[in-house]
Amino acid sequence: MKTVFSPLHAGHGGQMELVAGAIVPGFEKPSRAEIVRARVEAEGLGPILAPETHDLAAAARVHRQDYLDFLPTVWPLWEASGKSGSAIPFTWPTRGLRGDVRPKTIDALLGFYSFDGGASFVEGTWEAIKSSYDVAMTAADIVKAGERAAFALCRPPGHHAGAAFMGGYCYINNAAVAAQWFRDQGAARVSILDVDYHHGNGTQEIFYKRGDVQVLNLHGDPMTEYPFFLGHADECGAGEGEGFNHNYPMPFGTDWESWGAALDDACAKLQAYRPEVVVVSLGVDTFEKDPISRFKLKSADYPKIGRRIAALGLPTLFVMEGGYAVDEIGINAVGVLTGFEGG
Ligand SMILES: NCCCNCCCCCS
Ligand SMILES: [Zn+2]
């Protein structure tokens, strides 16, 4: 299996995040991608390729143009306003406020285009975001060209980013962009299987009213887990999308026995949908030692995930999402991939 990776992710480093009443060093750090890349090499998964660069046309197929136009201006505007450190919002247009009028100052714009304080910017963040998008697009093209699977080693991740908002360490929704690109390249139906611990609220929002992209999410129950405000089992899609969105919220402490059963059910629904290609939002923060998550999967479980997805017999694009236990992130993420390959 080929891996696509860009060292430009590292420019998004040293960023702080707002969590639980404190400004702390971001959990989504450069070492994550480096450790996964090293594991890909150590396991001999296959060649590691640099991405081709792309314009943002494919991103604009799922993200609002004004949102995309905003991202590269964040750091210059932040600096021009006399600030340094990490660009983090502190005000959001929640209920009773207006989200239809675009304000002018950077502090307001950061809140206008985000849903939490988890998608901060430093000087190299935009370059990292763009490289992550190029990685996903390049890996998608490898699958389109006929390879059975490819691994987009994306950083920053993307599944929390919606059409016009960032959050949860996510800016451009790499998996959603790839799914839409497969559709634009002629695939009649595409499935996105999100196995990250956190609900892929951005991916759900993007495709919620559509029946041509099926979205299946296994995740911590939003009644008690981030992102809290989306991801319930009764969210089944709307309009033409009714019946094509499937959420599997699960409680703290979930282990392989019930998580694997949810995966089986999701794969059965995916098979019944008969997609031409599957995009896997590969987060490994389901791991028992993950510092910000509360499931109990063990390293030995990750190859089982890969084998189950391989049994679908479909062209598959793996897109890296979360996973914050950096010592084991490589073992677990690459474990899915070697499992998929028959390991
Ligand atoms: N105390 C938990 C804070 C969560 N902050 C954002 C988590 C984003 C996960 C992306 S996969
Ligand atoms: Zn996550």
C-alpha cells in the first residue's frame, strides 16, 4: 500500500488549545505524523510518496468559498492586529446571535468560522493545512488510478471541519474532499466510514442532505463526549440524505466486543449501499491509553479493523484523523493498514 506524506505538516507545531478552562499545548502535535511515518517504514507497508500540489477547487466542492478564502489570511490578520502566540477564538455566534453577517476583526472572524477553541493557528498552520489536503488528494488519485488502497497520512486532521467551520484540530475536511472528488470523477456512490473516537460532525454536516455519499460514524456518545452537539443515533440524514447517515454512539469504557459489533453492523450497511469506493476516516484515539479519549481498544484490535474493511472488497482510501497516544499511534494506525493487507 502506498502512503502519501508531507513534512510541511510540521509548520503546525507549538500551537495552544483551549480545553477545560485552560490554554494548554495542543494534543495534535507534529510528532504524531512523524511516528506514524516511521512505523510505515519500519513495517515495510510500501513506498512513501510526497504529495502533488493542487489548487483548492476540490476543497471548494465541500467547503464554502469564503471559509476557504479566510484560512490563509488568519495568521497575517492575527499578526497585523498586534497579537502573537496562537490565534484562538473566544466568541462564537451561538443561538440568538447572527451567523449570517461576516464581522471584520480577526477575533470575530475566528469565532465566526469555528465551533470550538481547538482549531488554533500559528505561523505555519495554513501551509500545513494545504499540505494535508494535497496529501489526501494525491492518495485519492492513487486509488482512482486502480490501486486497491492508499494511505493519506494527513496532518492536521479534518473530520470535525464542516462546510464553513473549523474545530477539533480540523480545518479542511480531507476525507469529505476526497469523497466528493471520487464522486466528481464518476463514482456513483461513495461511503465514508469514520472510526475515530470522536464523532465526525463536520463530515456528517457536509453530506447530511445527500444520498450519494453514505456516512457511517462509530464514536463516543455525544451526551458525554466531544463534540457533544452532534452524533446521536437518531440523526439519519435529511431530504435526499434520509437513511444514508448512520451514527453508532457508544459509552465510556467501550471495548472491542461491542465496538467490533458496531463495526460489523456498519460494514453490513455499507455493503448494502454498494459504494464504488470507501473513504475511511482513520482515527486511532479509540485506544485504551489515549489521553483525551475513553474507549478501551487494544493494539491487537487494530489489525482486526483492517481485516474487516478489507472483507468489503472495495477500493479504499485511508485518511488519517485523530489519535493522541503518541507512543502507540504508529503501531495502532499502521496495524489497521497491515491488517487490511492481510497481516
Ligand atoms: N477534553 C477533550 C477536549 C477535546 N478537544 C478536541 C478534541 C478533538 C479530537 C479530534 S479527533
Ligand atoms: Zn478523535
